[in-house]
Amino acid sequence: MKKHIFYFILTVFTAQIGFASSISEYAVIKGTISIPDFIAKEVTLYNVEEGKPVVAATAKVNSLGEFGFMTPVSAAGFYYVDYGQFKSRNQLIRLYLEPKLDINLVINKTSYVLSGKNVGQNVLVQKANEIYNEFAPFARLGGDATYVEFYPWLDKGVSKANEFSKTIKTKDAAFDKLLKLAVATDVEELTYTFFRMPRSAFPDKDDRPAVIKTWQTDKKFTDPDLLKLQNGVSLMSNYFFYVTMNSGDAPKRLDLAEAITHITDPALKDVYLRDAVAGSRMKIEEYEKVAPSIKPYMISNASKTFLVEYEKVLHKNVGQKGLEFTYNDINDKPVSFSDFKGKYVYIDLWATWCGPCKAEIPHMKKIEEDYHDKNIVFVSLSLDKPKDAQKWKDFVTKEQLKGIQLMADKDFASAVAKNYDVNAIPRFLLFDTKGNIINADALRPSNPELRVQLDKLLKG
């Protein structure tokens, strides 16, 4: 077996040496995947950039399940081995790599055997990984564990993690600090992830494990070393999501300006805001409102470049001519987009089968009533399937829906859905009096900010 690994690793060295020729020190990882009925073609080695995993190298797996890496290590830190299990949290293989390490791994389905000429601090890291693996099943998408299993287990899990952290006492103070931070981050991040996963059983709203309250503090994120962990950004994101959803008030969109008051380190603020904005799906109006309060903290070149591209995409349709369409109303009378020229147009793309769409209907009725005598027309455009046309007509009549009621000809394959890249509903579109786009992903009727925007437009 060792002979096979040796020959294989030489192949990897040859492939990588051109890139690494100017680097004098390496870490070597040789591994075998020993999982019955499992065939891996490639193994990925991740390191960490700004609190997220990034690919450092990839290696092919031979017919014996063997793979290898010779990777330059300019600064000691955590790396992660992925044979297909990493993102699903099926097993954490985290290594602390330093120059001159020579590590062997035999990977089984739920664990790995560590050996080698020089494994550095990785015996201790492996124990931290085992704690992660105990928490991970509760944070997997599709897992069937509920609060009934998780709550009684959590205190024991946290206690075990805390006791382990007390044993981290090597001669390398920087390593000790980082591993302790990694253990604490694993525990919290996976716990908060549990509350983001769909479950089959739910606790009472105020029923939360007491330990979570002890993690909440006014100045939560202070240590820039969090960005040396692959789940550093995820912890911040999941923490603020949890706090927002369990604040005691009705759930609301995260207030980014409020969130960053709980982050003291400038680098953490910068990275967190970039990630939060990228995943926020903010409307133009929402972004323009929050941008002045967050841009001063997005100070890195990466954030500045990101903002330029983000704003370009956000405004890419603004000012363009709206799609000219003609669809029938409930009396089978054709109505065209151009019929509304000279008025502002607010279009609701919805369907009778869509729960969130129907939840917006009372708000749509009210706003149409309040603005009935204004220079704006409200159009509800159904994306129901053509075979459900009568169902749609009956629904409109029964619910006494107001405004202009139309139905597209080919549901999500219709021109209006394709033109505006509609793949989920409800979706709202707003146009100016010339028929040009103001926003192709406009605010919902339930959002009070919509009235503020409409009032401003109508006064202008």
C-alpha cells in the first residue's frame, strides 16, 4: 500500500512543482479513502480566505482510493479535506498545516485514522473535529432530528466542548488561541444552523435552550481571527439571523446598520457586510436607504469592487422600456401594457396556488383602494397554468379582487415571465408613466416603504 501511495504522490508533486518552485517549504498529505461501495474521483483541499473555504488544490483519486497533496504553506493555518462530504457536514477532516508536515490519512465513512512522520498539532485538531461531528447531524439539511432530541443533548455537547477547550495547552500560543476559537465557533455556528433548517416538530416560540442566551452579547464579534475559520462568516450570518427571528418582535428583514454595531473589528465588519449584501436580495429602494450607513465600513478593495458590480446589476434594468404584452382579463377582453401609458404601473405576478402570493392580496386590495384616484394603475397578472383559467376567474370573482385582473398565456413560459427572469412568485414590477422600468423586482404591497416610494413618485 505504501508503495502505491509513494508513486501516486510523486505524480502529484510533478504536477504541482511548477507552481510551487519558488516556495521552499511544503506540507505533504497522503491519503486513502476506505469506504465500502464508495468511489471518489477527486479530493479537494480547501484553505480559508476571509472566513470562507476556498479551493487550495485538487487531486485525482486512483483505483486503490489513494490521493496526495504537496502544498506550499506560507503561514500555518487550517485546511479542510473534502472527498464529497464537506458541504453536507458528514465528516469534518480539518488539518492544521505547517511547513514540513508529513501526514497520512485513512478515511473511513465516519472517521479517519491519522498517522505520519510529522503530524504537528493534528492529533489535538482531530479531537476538535470529533466534537464538530457530534453537533453536525443536527445541522444537516434534510436531517430528521428535532428540538425533542436536540435540546436535551445540547447542554451535554456544549459542556464537552468547553472541557476539551480547557485541555488545549501546547507550546504554540497562536495555535491554542485559534483552535479554542474554532471549537467555540463550531458549537455556536452549528447550533444556530439548527434553527434555520426545516423540521417536522416545533417548540413553543419562547422555548429556547438557556445556553444560547449566554452567547448573546452587545459586542459579539471582536476577534479578526474568525476570518481564519471556514465557518467564520457563516457564524456571523447565522447569529444575526437567529437574533432577528427570535427578538420577540415579528420577524423582519435584517437591519444591517444595526447588526454591525455588534461587530467591533473593522475587517469583520467589512467581510460580514459584503456577504450580507450579496445574499440579501434587497430591492433598489432598500439598498439605497441602507447604503449610506454601511458603505463607510466596506473599506477593502474587494468590497469596493463588489459594490461597483452589485450596483451595476441592481440597476441594470432601470430606465429600459417595459415589455409590451397583451393578455386577457376575466371577461376574455385583451388588455395591453401600452394601454396604461401616461400612468405609473404596478404589476403583481402571482398564482392561485401560491400561498405567499395570496398573503399579499389584502395589502394589494388596500393599496389599490387608497390610490384609486391617483395616476397609477394596479395590475394583477396571474401565472396560473392555462388549464386553470376558470379556477383563476372563479377566484378573482369570489375574492372580489380589485384593479386590473389579467392572466398570462403560458404561465412561467409566458413572455412576461421570461422577459423579467421570473422563476419564483410573488414578484412585483413598477413602471413609470412612459412605460419604462423603475424596478423589475419592486417592493411588496405589505412593505410600508412601497407607499413612501409611490407618494414620492406621484408628487414628482
